[in-house]
Amino acid sequence: MRPAGSFLAHLRLLRRFHFRCAAIVLLAAAGVFVALGGQAKPVAERKAADRAPAVVGDAAADEGAILPVGFAGPLSGPSAGVGKSMQNAVQLALDEANRRGVRIAGKNYRFKLLAQDDRADPATAEYVARYLVSQHVVGVVGHWNSGASLAAAPVYHAAGIVQISPATMSRKFTAQAYPGVFRTIANNDAVGQFSAEYAVQKLGVKTLATIDDRTPFGQGLAEQVARTARDQGIKVIGSYSVSDKTSDFNAPLIEIRKRNPDLIFFGGLDWQAGLLAKAIKRLKINSRLMASAGTVGLPFLMQAGADGNGALVLEPGPSLDKMPGWKSFRQRYGQNFDTDIDLYATFAYDAAQALVNAIRQANSTESAAIVQEMHKLRFNGVSGTIAFNDEGDLLNPIFTMYEVQDMRWVPVLQINSGTAVR
């Protein structure tokens, strides 16, 4: 990543990772984000040929019967930017498939996206899942956070519908042994393992404390980091939990300050990680901060400011400039949407591509046939090679460690699964 000559130039670089807070406000005011049960609409205008309505029924086969595809993620609230970016990426994949033509078992079809706002809330996610099932979707790309995905998964499983998450990392998601569950990123076990190995091999960490937000994602990741750290010879001097909505870290940090660990690992969302970074500096704690995947982007930097310098995050996938299909994807996305591309948009695009490819290979719209073909897939996606193991986890995922240097995220090491951190 090239150095930025100014803070404004730096912000332009960060657009490739996360939404700008101001953009969220403008989009919300414009009515882009939808209420529960509503269908999201594309931001940019499309050519009439690309957006022509599909007609249901055999009599209209020449124009294409509708194959509804579900998307579920946060389209309102603090995580709306990442949700909208993922939705756009899925829409792009379906539009491209429609332009190439979709012919299944001798009939013409058109994919249609049904996007739903789960508010990153488990109860809402279950409601959304039931709605999408009632609409007879052929598959769902979603959800974003682990709590929502875990709440929705039993609903999709009962209906036999494929669920592909572009962002859920909790090991529990695929450990349920549902045949139709997949994800296009690594799970917590791998992220936790490599995070702890990096702490030992690259930082020389001897002592560690963890803080988590009590969610399946944050707590699961912090626990995995602690387990691997112990295996690596690191002494875990304390594990603490806070609410996933709090901005007050004083209680755990006062205890941590007494023990002065080399590293504090935080399992939770980006905005909280930024506040935690400020609190660590304010309390004069001489510990390095490592935060969970999903933290790389502008929200952390805006919350932490200069206090975020030195923070580390292991993210799934190669850095964007090393993703094999990034340049072409960025260009196509920019031609269709006027919102920033979030880090997880590439994984959402690959998830939609996986569903489309499985339907083509199955030559069927039947759920069982689609699930079977999902397990056989292997193709080159934007983020890398897409193929799944028996549980639906991504085979041979790649990771990148990022560090905040001069208030900007810099990739410092790419880690390939199956190899130790060197």
C-alpha cells in the first residue's frame, strides 16, 4: 500500500475497505436502507436491458422465469455500510449471470435478488429467514454477524435451502453439520490460531489478556486466541467480557493494568475496538492491541485517532491489491454503484458466484441438487480459489495481518493456511 501524502489522501485509500460515516447518513436519508421485510433497491440506475423484469410461468420462458435469491445482512444501524456493500456485490453477480443467460433443464430463468435487513440482530434474522423461505428462494447469501447466522441457519436447514455466509466466522456455524451451510471466509479457529502464532513468532509476546463482547463471534474468537496462545507458551493473565453495546472498558482495563500484559486481544466490532484503543492510551497501559477480523477500515481509525497506531488485525483473504480479481471487480462495482466497497463485498460476490455456479452445474433448481453441487465446486473467485470441505468451510484460506501506521492500515504479512507463521 502506498503512503498517503495527506490525511485526505489516506481517506481515499481507505475507501476500498469500509464505508464513510458521512455516506451512511446520506444514504439513509435518501431512503436507500430498507426497513424489516423491505426489499433493497440498487443505488445506481441500471440500463433497461439489465433491469428488465422477469415474468413467472412456463408461458413466459423466453423472457425468463424468476429464480429468487435471498440476501440478508444489516441494512440499517451502525453496520449498514458493510451490509449495503455486500448487497451490491451480490446484485452485481446476479446481474452478470443474467446477462450471460440462465438456462436450467431447458428453461430460461432470471435471477432476482430479495434483500432483507436483519439489523445484525439474531431475533430479526430468524424472522427474515422465515420470510425468505416463504418466498421460495433458491439460496441465501448471508448473514453478516455470527449471532444472526446461527439464529437463521436452522430455518434454512429445515427448508433445505443453501445458506452461504460471506462474513460469519464463528466455528459453531459450520459445526452444526447442516449440509447446506457454507462460508467464503475462514472460521474463528484458523483466525485465532494464526493471530496467536503471529503474537509469538513476530511480536515475542509472553503474556496476554483477552476482552470479548459476549457474542458468538467475539467470545469464540477470543477463546480460540487464548487456547492457541497457551499452546504457544504464552501466559494468559486474564479473560474479560463486556457488552457488545458498551463504550466503557474501564473495569477490565483497570484489572489488566495491574498485570501489565504484552498484548491485549479484543473480540468484537470495529467501533468498540477503536474506543478500546483510546481507553488503553488514556489509562497509560503499555500493552499492544490486537483486534478481531472486521476491524480494518475507517470506523476504527475515526474512533481511535492517533491512539490506534500500532494496533494489529488479522483479516481473511489477501490484501485487496493481491486479490486475483480485485481490479476488474472494483471497476465493475464502480460502474453500477456509487457507494464505497467494503472489505467483505468481495466475499459476498464470491458467495453469490458459488450459488450461481452450483445451480448451473446441477442443471436444476431443486435444493438437494444445488447443495450437492456446492460441495463439488472449485473456481477462481475475486478473493481467491473457492472450494469447500465437507462441513462447508473454505478450503485453504489466506489471511493478511494489518497494522495501523501513521493512522492508516498497512498490510504487513500474508499468511497461507497449512503453513506456520514465519
